[in-house]
Amino acid sequence: MIEPSIDYNLLLEFHSFLRILAYYDEFKEDSDLVQPDPFVEELIESTRKDLTPMMSSDLKLFYRDSILLSYGLISNWTSRKASTYSDFRKELEQMNADDFIRLILDDDCCDRSKKDETEEEAFERMERELKAVDNDESILNGYRELKKYPEETMSRIRHFLDHFYINYFQKAEPEIEAFLKEKVKSHRELYRKDSKMFHKAIIKVSFEEQCGHDVDYHFTLGYLNGATQSYTPKDCRVFCYYGHLNERFLDPEYYDRQMTDFFKMLSDETRLKMLRMMAEKSWYASEMAEELDINKATVSYHMKMFNRFNIVDISLGKNKRIYYRTDRENIEERFLGYIRSLGGE
């Protein structure tokens, strides 16, 4: 295994800042389960107070309805083209709409066959690539918008980013960077002390079957992204962006506490019935309440317990009803994770 890099990236922090603002309701729900750093709440709440209808509309457009811009920032991280917003902004200034899409989709921008494509051929190829990737319809919709109004949309993207960076994020950046510098030092020490525990806690998935021992890990420590994590394997290079709150996963005793809470949650007879019901088909709250002869508020309470352990899938169905289904894979992975945490063979 290659010695990993552990670093921070302020461009990703800016991305997380925008994402929290765009998904504010989800952020508040998560706050009930994972207490964020007070500085995070202060930054988000003060920015929220200043949001105009136009700013809220732009957040919805660029960070909810389409994940095009989000992917653009992440692509810069994985390609290591930019580590700060200033670096990215200089690059963005020179881009037209097609350049921006190619940044997101094209691993090899110098491929002659792609350079010689007509605009229609490029769009058709991008459609095929996007349709082959789950949950990326929003990128395709975003690209269609760019294709329709390329100059106007790119100008609006630049204005949107500048506004949120200059007026809000920039003043917080020094404090975020100072915090991350100290955390990077301590996490490098944690890795040297117990690399196996570090990988098990942060990555959770082994890529050694695909890559042997030549996996090139790039850990990027976050401040604003809380306890979430994401990784992108490419040619045995794995990029993992994780929040400093993941430190609790580096504590061996954390698994014991989690196991205790998980089995306490499963010890409730009603919750076990609900899991069995949702394993057979999707249910919406009122339907489940009627079937179990309980009220809707009780169903919501149990769903919050399930969500804490991420073992229920949520989807939007007919008439905008929210449907719930047991996530069998996550339950299985949680049990396997607890077994692995016991150690031994």
C-alpha cells in the first residue's frame, strides 16, 4: 500500500458551505443526531439570515435542481487543479460552457478523437455517459440548460460563486484553514499510530481486491462537511473527503457504543415489524400507521430512529407521498462492520 496523503482543500470547504445552505433542512435534521461545530452553525445561520429570494433561487438552481456546479468543484479536487476558490475562479474565467462540461465528464481532455467532435456529437456522447451513471440525470438537465443559454448561464454561475465567496465564506476562511492545519497534523499521527484502524474507520470499503497493495489513497480532511464522506476510485487512486467529526470512528470503543445503541433500537417490537413490512414493499407513513394501528407521529418517531442508522431508503412517489423501504444492504453492512470491529480472524 502506498503511503497516503492527508491534507485539506479550501475549495471543498466552499463546496460544503454551499451544499449545507442548499440542503439546510437536511442539515438541521442531521444536527439533531450529530452536533456540528458551533462555528459551522454560526456561519450557516448568519448567511441564511442574509439570503434574498434571488440568492435562494440560485442555491436551488445550482445545488439542488442540478449538481453540475457541485461536480465541477469536486472534479477540480480529484484532478488537483485547484485547492482554493481563487485558483478555481481563475480557471473558470477562461471556460465556456463546453469547457465546463468537459472538465466534469472528460478524464482525458487531450484525447484527439474527443477534440474533433462536433457539438452535437459531444452532446450525444455526454448523454450516453450520463445515462450510464445512476442518479446523474440532474447533470444532464444542467447541461441542457447550458447548451440552451451558454454565455448567460456561465456568467450567472460566476456571479453566484463570487457573491457567496466574497460576502460570506472569505471572512471565515482563515479560521477554517487554521483549524484544518492542526487537524491534519493530528490525523497524520493517528494514521501512523494505527493505519488499519484509520482505513477501517474512514474508508470502510477495501479496494485491495481490485488494486492489490498499490492503492493510492488521498485523504482530504473537512471542516464544514460534518461527518459525511465520499470517495472516487480511479486507476487505484481513492479520494476520500471526510469531516473531522469522523474522529469518533477512530476510537475503537465507538463501535461498542454504536453496537449497543443499534441493538437497543432493534429491540423494539414495533420497529422490527416495520422493518419486516418495509422489506416486502414500500410504505408511506399513513398507510403504515393504519396497518400497525398506531398514529402517524409514532411512525415518524420510529423513522427518525431508523434514519440515525441509515437503514431505510426514502423515495418520493405518487401525489408527492414519501415512501419508506428497508435498506437490506446497509443493515447487512452494519452487522458485518460490527463483526469486523471485534477483531481476530
